[in-house]
Amino acid sequence: MSTVATLCPECETELSLPPLTEGETVNCPECLLTLRVTHLEQGRVELELVEAELRDWGQ
């Protein structure tokens, strides 16, 4: 099982990821953000930040 190396687009930490498919999400162990795989091509992975929707609890 091979891994793919890429950088977190937010904190630029090097990530070593297992084989992924487009649309999967991963968490950066450094900045703890959730990232979505947007593009895979010839061992290259592009990631984008997943925007968290916060609920307004009326407080």
C-alpha cells in the first residue's frame, strides 16, 4: 500500500496520506482542519479547506 505526499493548504505541513478518492476528507494533524480531496492525478493530490457551518443557538 503506497502513500501520497502533499502539503496542507493552510499550514503547509507535509501530509503522508493513504490512497484516496476525490471527495474524501482528511484531517491535518498540525492545524486540525478538515480538508477535502478535490483533484487526483498521477500521484498528486489537491486539497481544499472544508468550511465548517456553525449553528446559531440564539445565545
